[in-house]
Amino acid sequence: MSENSPPNESGAKTSLGDQEESHGAMNGDSAVDNNSASGSLTPGEIEPNEKKARTTEDDPAEPSTEKAEQIVPGIEEAPENVEEKKGESASADVPETTNEEKPEDFITVKVAYNKTIYDTKIAKSKTVLDLKKELQKSTGVPESLQKLMYKGKLTDSMKISESSLINGCKVLLIGSKPSDVVQVNKVPTKSELLDDPTEVKSKEPLCEQTQHKKVLDKGKPENLMLGIKGSKEALPTAPLSGMIKQDGGNIRLTFKLESDELWIGTKERTHKLPMNSIKSVHSEAIKGHEEYSIVGIQTGPTLKSTIWVYWVPSQYVDSIKDTILGSFLF
């Protein structure tokens, strides 16, 4: 047994060594497995997650945000343009504040001239002279030859707002076109003067001329209106009556301002005479009865075409001329 014991010891030792080597080998293998499991890398080797990250960054199939903005331009600008257009339309809907006059700053007057009504719009801040300038465009009557009548005479410097004019009122225009004025100032021919002996110039007063003296010698007519010497009054609203004509018959004068006509009424008829057809108006106070006058309404180029009216109250003579001809012609 002594011979067999050494081999047993050596065998035991061998088996123990083998076990240690085997254990070491197992430990080595497990270490390798652990290193591989823990992700330990050799120098220069790239980690798998890093590969994926770099691949994603370098992949041209997925463009960046900047490239997307370049590829589809204007995507973010469109809402801004819409807002700008909305702002433009909103500003267009808001009316701009201007200094223009409002409708209530104007009036429209109805101007009667030569049987025609002219609706004329004028600002209240304007003057009567401005109104005349507007009427010159529509009627052809120069503003210097116009006279406007509404509750009395309207002066050029008067403002519309300070006058008696109101919206829709009717105004009478008295005046003549340049062609009419030329006709009035036309010198009668020699044949016309020979046909009309009364045209011979004379310094003799009207009341002393034979044709007029015969009428005056008959005395004052009945129902004569009151006459006032040295006074000037506006025409009354009622017709002028109680006067006589050359043959001694009664005569009545009615001034139709709305139609721009003078109605000369007698017992037989009423003659409607357009005021712009009257060429001149003559007048003279009756000697010894200066509160009354002789008035001649000339409708033609010579005195032969004159209608004579006797015993006209003197206080109305200037208003008669003023209404028919306007103050610029006498």
C-alpha cells in the first residue's frame, strides 16, 4: 500500500490541478462573456447606437427643417399675407375723414326766369354773388345784369345763411342777356323815326305834351290808390289798381314774379307780358300832383310801342322799374 499511496497523492494533486484549470477556464470564459455582455469595445470600434445616430444624421432621405422650408417656400408666410389683406380690406371699409361740406350745409332754390324754373344748389357759406355766378351758367344772364328777388332784393355781399333764403324757396331772377341789352340800345333807323313823330326829341315834360295833357286834364279817376310824394316803397302783394290808360279806361298792373310776367289788365282783356320782353320803362311825376306819376312801358324799339299808364302812385315807381328791368338799367 505504500507503493500505491504516492500515486494516489499525485493523482489527487493532478485532479485538483485539473479542477483548478477547469475552473480557471470556466472563469475565463465567463469573463469573456461578461465583457461581451457589458459592451466593452476594442479600440477604434463604433458603438451600435452611435452608428444609428450617425446614420440618421447623414441619411439624405430625411431632409432637415431648413431644407423643408426651402423646398416648400411661403407655407408660414401665407397666414401673414391673409392678415395683411384683412387689414387692407378693413382699412378700406373705414371712410376717411375729409373736410367736405355735409348735405345740411346746402340748400336748393327754385329760380324762375323767362317761364323756366332752375333748381340751383348752393352752399350756405356762399354769397348771393356766388349764386348769381351759378345762375349765369344755366341761364346765360351775366351776374352783373342779374337781380334776385325773394322777400325783397338780395344784395351780392349777403351770405346765403344770413339771407331769407330757405331750402325749396322760389326766387325771381330779373335780368337780360347781352343780346337783349344790345337790342335795347339799338339806335332806331331814320324810317322808324319818321313813322313815329313822338320820337322827336323834346325837352318838354311828359305831362305838358299834348297826348298826355288831354288825359290828365280829365282829373283824377275814382278809386285811386293813395300816392306819397318823395317816398320809395316795395310793391304791394295786391295788384296796382285805380289807374287809367291813354283812352281813359281803367287799367290794373299785376306783377307775377313766379312766372316773370307783368299782367296788364283792362276791362276788355288781360295782356300777359314777359318781363324780359320789356325794353324800357319811362316815368315822370305829374306837375302839381307829384304824389302821382306817368309811367310808360316800352315793348318795342321806339316810343310808339309804349303802353302809357296815368296816375301811378309815385312811391311805387322805382320798385316797378326795379322789378321789371333791375337797378342796373336805370
